[in-house]
Amino acid sequence: MFAPKITKEEINLLPTARFEGKISLIDNNFKVESAIKELRKHSVVGIDTETKPCFQKGRFNKMALIQIATLEQCFLFQLQHIDFSDDLVDFFADKNIRKVGLALKNDISGLSKLNKLNKFKPKNVLDLQSVIKNYGIMELGLQKIYAILFGQKISKSQQLSNWENSNLTELQQRYAATDAWACLKIYLRILEEKPLSIKEMDRLTLEFE
């Protein structure tokens, strides 16, 4: 159906893809409600998170950014400036909105730590790593999966940058938005190729009690 593998050398020859839509930076609590209201208009979104890298063994930084993307817009929630509010908790718990990402175990774990009242119970969360093998793709990384499906390369140049910057650079914002948007694009592309049954999709969907 699709090529099962792709090499780094092949990826390096591809044109670069990036999110070109609207980026909305959510850097104070007053912006959260309207952002979630807009996102609730969509039945499926792409999600990702960013954390400032830590190069000392045994030390970990708190999650700094949540990205939630539609095809046209990406909201960047800066967690050092906003609360992990009920609006966000309820959005992730909404079983009618599919949240699609890649390698989500650490993301969900990080978000759970932000919710001190232990009310964070995500619903309808789909990890692409559990789905992509149904389409003959053996890669697990976002860059390689996207390259196989679209013949384009996603830049990783900002991956190890400081995500706790109060003022994220244009490159950081575009990089962060691209990752969440790319997850959504992958999901829509594979379903276009071969829809999965409701039973299959339910089996692959993560839910947390």
C-alpha cells in the first residue's frame, strides 16, 4: 500500500513541508476559552507537546507547550503562562473529538502531572504508532512516516531549542505547529487510502480511566 521504510538519505533529498496556516499563541488565561471554543468545532485534531530539553542525567523539565491543530489553524498553549484549566481538561476528555498524535504515552503522562486534582481523563485519543502498521508502514517516527506518505521532509532543526522561552521565535512556533498538523494530515491520508472499521478504530483508540 505504502513503502514500508525510508532512509535518512532519501528524506534529505525531499522538499521541506511546514504548516502555513494561522498560528495562535495562547499565552494568558483569557485566551484559553475562546481557543477551545474554536477547536470544539472540529471532530478531529492533531496534538503534540514540547518540553525544554534537559542534558543532565536524572533531571526532567516540565512540559512547556501543548499544540492542537486543525488543517488551517494551530493553537500553541504556553504552559508557563497559563493554567492547565478545566477548559483544557474537558477538551481532552471530550469523547466526540478525536485527538491524534504520535508516541503519546509520554505526552499524556506529562499532562496528567499538570492536573493536580487528578481530573485528567482523556478520551478518544489515537496514537498513530498503533495504526500505521495496518497500512504496511514499519517506521514509527513522524518525519519518516510523513515522508513516505507525502514525499516531503519535516524539519527537526528546532527540536532541541528552549521551549520555555517567554517569546517563542517564529521558527519555534512554525516547527511546533507543523508537528501537530502533520499528525492530523497523516491520519486523514491513511483513512483516505483505507478506512478502518469502527470496531478496529475503537480497539486502537486510547482511553484513560
